[in-house]
Amino acid sequence: MELIANLGLGLGVAATPINLLYCLAGVFLGTLIGVLPGLGPTATISMLLPITFVLPPVSALIMLAGIYYGSQYGGSTTSILVNLPGEAASVVTTIDGYQMARQGRAGVALTAAAMGSFFAGTVATLLLALFAPPLAEVALKFGPADYFSLMVLGLVASVVLAHGSLLHAIGMVVLGLLLGLIGSDVTSGGQRFTFGLPQLADGIGFVVVAMGMFGLSEIIRNLEPGDDRAGLVTWKINRLMPTKEDWKRMVKPILRGTILGSALGILPGSGSILGSFAAYSLEKKVSKYSKEFGHGAIEGVAAPEAANNAGAQTSFIPMLTLGIPSNPVMALMAGAMIIQGIQPGPAVITEQPALFWGIIVSMWIGNLFLVILNLPLIGIWVRIIMVPYRYLYPAILCFCAIGVFSLNNSEFDIFLMALFGLLGYLFIKLDCEPAPMLLAFILGPLMEEYLRRAMLMSRGNPMVFLQRPISVTLLVIALLAILLVFVPAFSKTREEAFVDEG
Amino acid sequence: MASPIRSIKEFLTGIIYMAIGSGAVLIAVLGDYKIGNAVKMGPAYFPLVLSFILIFIGLISLVRSFIKPGTPVGAIAINGLVLVIIPTVLFGLLVRKLGLVIMLPLLVIISSYASRQFRWGPALALAVGMTIFCTLVFIKGLGVPLPILGSWFGG
């Protein structure tokens, strides 16, 4: 069994004391930012990226991955205890989780969330191990036209999943692509849109944009009048152990949530958010307790929490196999790999097997850590939730300022970050979501490159995108995704669902 | 109120998209970026296509702003904007001259002031704590080349 041999190799890498330590550090930090509303994985990973330069590649990626899926765990704790989603993917958990807490069943809700997440994490890890290698082989067959269409699909998905107006989301994507082109043109070597500034010759770093638009502008938004988080009440946790009846009601929703979350997580542009919403809606439809939904149904906690954790892990698949990040967090992961001298893409599995399998196995270990961190040690997190935001955001600002400087040891990046913070807030006020823009910003230069190559090979015939089977399939999926927006049932959930992913 | 604009958000977004799109076209034209053709695309080809799409989207948004009523922009965190952006820029301008032990507490205290529950005691404590923590972790630990005391103090 090749799979077992591979997982064994991964275990050998992930279970070394040093990597266990970084895995623990990652999931600990992930839980921390998950618990704290107003600080999300995109901003945190951007701030920590400079720190990982000094680590070996495997350790760095193990830690960063832990932050991402760890934040999905932590997000549920805040949802359940204080009715505030710690992460965008935990929004639906507030509905029934908080009701359970009010009925004195906070502990049971936390266990349901943790068990659902752990099961989903285990399954998603296996899926990743099973499907990544064959997908990477398919990826080797990808031509420039196919890559271009894949990126189109990713951007379309991020537009469909953005909240607010579809037109503005498309505008943000185009704007992001355009901003991504600032710097040297790869083919001709000439400078484009640099305003004669030498600091822009290599383009704008995406970490700068991410910190500005997700770190700074998020702080400014949280400082808006009338958005007080004062007067938080947390509910006492009496009993963690669910009753036999609870267990019975949890099993199927967790299974369904895991499947749904894993499948939707692979979709470019999606990540963990879509899965949690879909899983909640599905349970509400199929459950025989559907009347209890909104009044503390345990299914309404278990299913979305399973789904968001599964999605967080399967969203690594496009990045690890195709080298195309499917959301801003994955783009940061890809950035971390490039900084470490590893080109993300289908070759990673064959050329860096220890790294690849080490990360996968670490995810399972990380999930185990998370159960321990989130159940017996829940008391710590309860206290952290009570830290007022007014002490938190100046600290975030310090980390952003020093972090962005340390990327290139340049003050210019601090000014750029401030500019993007300003722009980000402006766009938030105009209901234009920054997440699609950031993804487009990262994909801009890649898209241009693949478009050029595809057109060169087809001698200028744009039909090449419709003649290649992979490319045309991806474009059809993209078209279907756009049409989905006009289905009334979907557009309604879309409106309710997609608050900012931070 | 007889303003013909029915959605201020659509209107402003339209203007911004069109301005950025036209700006990019202008820079490409003035900078004499080569367009090339579909087979051999020059540096201006893809950006120009994107710019025209952006101008077009802006135009639709602009037209819609006169037709479809929208929601108002809502409260703007002026305090937050000024007290977050300005000290960040100051930090960039002065950190090499004044050093981390002066700029970091300034950053913490000025930005803390944006909160309506600002109190001197906790803000000062946070400033001291963050300065010690960041100096140890970033400068001593990770070797970020920022001076603890800046050039104005002979650092």
C-alpha cells in the first residue's frame, strides 16, 4: 500500500518534536484568533509570514496550516458562548449554538462542535491524502489555456461568494487583476504603472495588500460608532458530555456536514465558508427535528462545524496540486512556499514528498491537539473572549507595522499598507468586498502569463479555450456558478450569508 | 431633496472604477506601452483590456445609481480612520529617526485614543508591554533591522 507508506513518511516528518511544537503553536494561535472576533486568519498569517522565514519549510507550513484550520475551531467557541461569530465560517453556528448556551447546554454545544470538527478533520485529511496525488497527475496535463480557465473559475467563484452586488464584486476582481500587474512586465522586462518609483519595480507585495485591507481597514471598521462590543455575557459551562440522545442526533449531521464541506472546500474561491452555510441549510431541510432549528438544535451546531473544518482542509488541494490558490489564505501559504524556495504545483508531491506528506499528517495531529485545546482547556478561551477590543487593536497595528516593514526592510511598504487600509475601508463602506480583489491581485500576473502563452500557442485563436476539454469544462462550471446567483433560493442565502471573511 | 442620485454607493463606486480604469489607460498611452497583437501580446495588451472592462463596469454602476434606490453609506469612523492611518504613516516616516522605543508607544497610544473607552492607565500599560514584547521578539529574536533608539538619539 503506497498510501500507508506515504502516510508513514509523513508521520516521520510531522511527529518530530520540533514539528509537533510548531503544529501545536499553529493550532494554538489559530484557536486564539478564532476566538477573538475582529482578527481573522488572513491578517494573522500575513503578520506571521515574516517570522516563518527563519524556520525550515516544513515547520513553517505546518504552523501556518494549523493557524488556518485552528481558527475554524476557535470560531465556534465565540459563536456558542457570546453569540458573536469569531470567524466568518462560524456565522451559522451562532444561531443554534447560542440558543443551546442559553438553555444551559453550552458545554454540550462545544463538544458537538469539537467532535464534528475532529471527525471532519480526520476524514478530510484522508481525502487529501487519497485525492491529491491523482489530481497532481491530472495537473501535469494542464496546458496554459487550462490554467487560465481554472483561474477564471476561481475568480468567478469568489465573486459569486462575495456579499453585496455582483457587479461590484466583478469590478473588484478586475481592479485586483489590474493592481497585480503593477511592476515589471515579465515578457518585455519593461516597467508598468510604477509611477517611476523604484520600490514598485517588483510590484506590490500581496502581504502588504492583505495587511492593509484585512488588518487595518478591519480595525477602522470595528471602531465605527455604534459598534460596541461592551457588555458581553458568557454563559457558564456546566457539563461537556452530551447525552446518549445527543450523540445519536449528532452522528448523521456530522457525516453529511463532512461530505458537503469537503466537496465544497475543493472548489476554488470557496474555502470553509460556503460549506458551513450549505450544511446548515441541508440539515434544516432533512432533519426530523427541523422545528427545533433556531431554538438550540444540536444538529445546527454539529453539521456546520464539521463542514467548515473539512472545507478548511480540502481547500489545500488546489494549492498543493495545481499551484493555484483558491482563497487569500491559500495565497499566503503559496507565498510562504515560494519564499522558502518551493514552487507550489503538481511537482511538489514528487519532488518534496517529505514536505507534502508531513503537512498532511500534521493536519491530523493538529486536529487532535485542537480537541484537547478546545475541550479540557476551554476555560482559557472563555477568559480571552472577554479581552476588550480596545486593547487588542493597537497590538494588531504594532504587529502590522513591524511585520510589513520586515518583508523588505522598507518604510515604503508601511506607507503602501496605510494606503490599502484607507482604500479597504472606502470599499467596505461602498459594499465592495475586498476578498475577491485580493485573490485577483494574486492571480493577475499569472493570468496574464498563461493568457499570453495560450494565445501564442494557438496563434491568436481565442477558440483554444473552448477546444481543450479541461478548459471548456472549467469554463462551463464557471458559467453555471454565475447562473446560480440568479436562482432565488441561492441568492437569498448568499445575501444572509457572506459577511466579510477576515 | 431633489438629487437625481438614488444610490450614493453605486454612484461613488462607479466614479472610482471609471477613474482608475481611465487612469490606467492614460498611463499606458502616455508611457507608450506596446500593445502588440493577440499572438504576441505587448505589455499594454492585458492591462488595457482590463481597464476597458473596469470603465464599462463603472459606467453601468453610474447609470444604475440614477435608477435603483440604494442604502446610505452610513456612519464613518472618522476617529478610527485618522487615528489608525496617521500614526501608521508617522511610524514609517520616523521609526528610523526616533527608534522603536519611542514610535511604538506613540503608535499604541494614538491609536488607542480612537476608542470611546480610552483611558490613560491601560493605554500606557499596553504601550509599555507592546514595546518590550516587540523589541524582544522582533529586534532581538528575529533580527528585524529597526533601531531601538533612532538616529536622532545617536542609535
